[in-house]
Amino acid sequence: MENTKNEQDFQAKIDAEEKIEPRDWMPDDYRKHLIRQISQHAHSEVIGMQPEGNWVSRAPSLRAKMILLAKIQDEGGHGLYLYSAAETLGISRDELIQQLHSGKAKYSSIFNYQALTWADIGAIGWLVDGAAIVNQVSLQRTSYGPYSRAMVRICKEESFHQRQGYEIMAHLALGTPEQKEMAQDALNRWWWPSLMMFGPHDSDSPNSGNAFKWRIKRESNDELRQRFIDKTVQQTEVIGLTVPDPDLKWNEAKGQYDFGKINWEEFQQVISGNGPCNKQRLEHHIRVHHEGAWVREAANAYAEKKKKKESVLA
């Protein structure tokens, strides 16, 4: 009886567009859904640093190197905001990392593809961060307060990342024939995985029902994917590249682009651990996490020392 009243009050608060805060009562399934979603988002930000980090020493200019370093630092910060938001739901950072290392927790499938050329760094910023922004702008209005507030800052920084990637692609596309070919090759390889970032079609999305009811999610996978396509195709035309989809065409009646079939078999293979870099990405994270144990111990010791000092002075 008490739970029923709590559930009614909880849903009424969501329906009134009020944010749910960590100390508020919430259904266990709401908490579990958020932990799964926020931790997956946090892991994606951190794992996503790897393909770009591999290009820092090979960036073509000091300016490009500085911008790429700043971008990677931003992504690490996004991971920290999101881990902190997940911790407000009653799970520890150690548990979240353990779930990633054991394979229980997932991260975005896109980061299991290789960044083969400098143009790939442009494609990651333009397409991958561009797709992330489309999804994350919607999440700024999600019902859980700490997640919603984290997304406001993340979206502002991701918009710079998208422009950084588009700038790289534009310079290459307007450069020599070889540079334009490199840009087109990167677009060819990253276009379809970017569309997969929005997840399965709505009819095949198992976690959407309660997510809409609880307003964790505001727009469907297909709606967000369509918005990304309509926006990005125009950007592609401006720099003289071609979207690698022979079925892509403007639908005047719908006011949006029709596009070809996504290879969902490839998507399933990658999220099942059989992508080009799944093993490499996870092994790297586990190794670096263990190597950095002394940093975490030193930071905890300093925090404890500072806390004792402050208690003596109080």
C-alpha cells in the first residue's frame, strides 16, 4: 500500500516535469535503468579516449595536437561527471569499473572501430560526437536531476568537438586529391557505425517502454537517428563529400531523407565483443587502471590527511 502511494507520487512528480533527486523515493527498476544507462555513457566517454589518444603524437601540426589533447581531456571529464552521477544512485565507482572489466557493463559500439588515418580523427569528431550531441541534447531534459545537469555541460563541450572534427574533414576535403580521398574513405567507414550509435529500431528496442514513461528518454532511437541524418547530409554536401548510401534520397512528402538498410548483424557482432578492437580496448583499460592504482591511493591518502587537519582546526 505504501509502495503504491510512493509510486503514484513519483510518477506525479515526473509528469509535472519536476526532477527526481538522489534522496527522493524511486522504484528499483528506475534506479537500475539509470545505473545501466549512465554507467554505459560514462564508460563510452572514457573508452572513447583511446582511438584519439593514439593520434596525439601523430597530429599534423602543433595546433592540431593541442586541440586534440584538449578534446581528450574533455572526454575524460565527461566520464567523471557521469560516474559521479551514477554514484548518487547508490553504486560505488569500484563496482562500476568492475562491471566494465568483467564485461557486464557495455560501452558504445562505435569505439571498437579502428582510427586508421588522421581523417578518422575528423570523422570521429564530426560524426561520432555529432551523433552523441543529437542524443544528449534530448537527455538534458531527462527526469533524473544529476544526469540532466551533467548533460548541460557535456553538450556544450561536445558541440566544440563536433566542430573540431568537421574542420579537419573540411580542410582535407578541400585539399589535394589525395587528402580528399582520405576524407571520403573515413566517411565511408564511419557513416554506418555512427547511425548504429542510436541503437536498434524502435520496434526492436527492449528498454524503451519504462524509459519513456519515466521520461528518462524523451525521443525514440529512430527519431534521433533521422534528425542526425537530415542534419549531417547537408554538412557533407557543403564540403563536397558523398554519403556512402546509394539509397539516400530526399523525400519531399516527409520533409526528410530516406536512407538504406543498416547492417544490424554487424552491430550485434560488435556489441557481442567481436568488433575489430573490443579486446584491445578492454585490455588497455584494465592494464592502465591497475597501473594507476598508486595515483588513487595517493589521492585518497591526501584527502584523508586534509580531512584530519581540518577536523583539528575546527
